[in-house]
Amino acid sequence: MPDGRRARPDRRGGRIVVPLVILTVLAVAALTTFSATGANLTARVTNSKDTAGTNAFFTCRDAALAVGTSATKGAYALTPTNTPAKTENDLSGSVPRRATYAIAPTSSASVGCLRDSPSTSVSFNGTSQCLSVPGSVTNPNTFTIEAWFRAPSTGRGKIIGFGDANQSAADGHYDRHVYLDQTGRIVFGVYPGSVRTISTPAGRSYADGAWHAVVASLSSAGMTLYVDGSLVATNTSITTGENFSGYWKIGCGNLTAWANGTSNGSIDWSGPSFFTGEIQFAAIYTRALSVDEVRSHYAAGR
């Protein structure tokens, strides 16, 4: 330069480049942090007993009680720890309906409702065990019956049903029942003058040692049968059962002259009246449950 001073380097480029480098580093760090945070937010719990989700109910007890006391004939956890012995307390509580076992109940640690406490079910021996719900009911044509059950490969018999014998399986009139047939199909039947049944499809046995939730309804909309939260069979033309007064029973009841799960209504039943396996959380409601209610009841146990 003419005055001999040294020219100062132009630092304007440096002033631009350095901030850009810093911003780039910060952006990368922020993205990395956000990505990690996002991963944490979307992590899922896989333990079947502690799965996070949006189930309407956390336990089978909560699901049963949500139907409401006015629409519940009886709801039973089937946990043989009640007092006095050989009884089962009604969870709905609106009217005392303490059910009675035919013999002293035997508990099982195997359960279908995974989060309910106590974590027990009742073993049914296929020959003499029965849980009788008190109080005669006249000709119920709007109802839902449900139960969690587990049956071995040889398990057969009535899971839940209606008959005219009080605290006995020796019914003279009997229908409105769910039973496991000779091939392990689940059958729901009523008798409006003749045997009418709907059942799970052939080729699938539910006597498989696993827990299953069965729900059956009769109403002006017809007969419906659900298994494990899914609709498996309907008959909209059948809206009534046999006209008689009787009692609801769990794990027993007459099945003479009834049918296996056949579509033609053949009277071919030759199995036991008493159920073999375990039962937990059985209930009788005085209205038909909706599809959403059935699904939420099943989810409450999983």
C-alpha cells in the first residue's frame, strides 16, 4: 500500500463460515437427540401381563362390573376362597346372590384373566362339580352369558346354562346354554320348540389346553356367539328359548337329547353334562352386550 501499511485480510468470509459450521453441528446434535427421544417415546412393553395400551378395562372384574348392577344377574370370579365354604360371592353387589358349589371347590393356578387378583380359577371335574346361581328366573329371552374356560383335549360338557333344577344338574327343562361338544366345538343352544344351535366352525377344537373367552347372547336381534372377542356365529331368526322358570348354573346341567355342533340340528349329543376343565369369571347379564363390549371384556383378560 502507498503508506507502507500491511493490508488486513478480509475476514468477512470467516465471519460467515464459522457460524455456519456451528449451526450445522448444533442441528446434527439436535436431530440426534430428537431421534433418540422419539425412539424412547415409541418403545413398547411386550410383557403380556403389563402391556401398555388403550384397553377400556384393566381386569375382568372391572369389565364385568361396568355393565351395571341393574343389568347383571350375577358375576362370579370363581376364586374358591370365599366364606362360608362352598360359596362364591356375587361381584355385582346390587342384591346378594351368593352362588353355591355342589362340592368343595378345587383351585387352580391357571387363569385366563391375567391381571385379576387373586390369580386363581376353579377346576371342574366332569362328574359332580357345579356352581348354582340363586334365584328363579322366568323365561329369560334377553340375556348374555359369558365365561373364561380352559379344557384339556378330553374336556367336554356344559360351561354355563339354564335349567329348572335348583342346585342340581338333573334338569327336566334346559336350554340357553353354552357347551363344548365331542369335537371341541363351542355350541350355543336354545329350545323354542325344537333344538336350535349355533357353533364355532368345524375343524377347530377349543379343547386345546388354552384359555378362551366365550360370550353368547339372545335378544330380539337373534342368537350371537363370540369367542375370544370375535363374532363366530349368528342366527337372527331365533329370538326366544323354551318358556319355563329356572336357574342359571356354571359348569353343569342336563344335555340329554341335545346336539353336537352340527348345522342340521341332529340330536346326536352323547357327552357328559358336567364340564371338565377350569372356569374363571363367569357372568349373566340381562341384556345383549354390544360388539364393542365383548371385545373390551376379552381385552381385559389379556
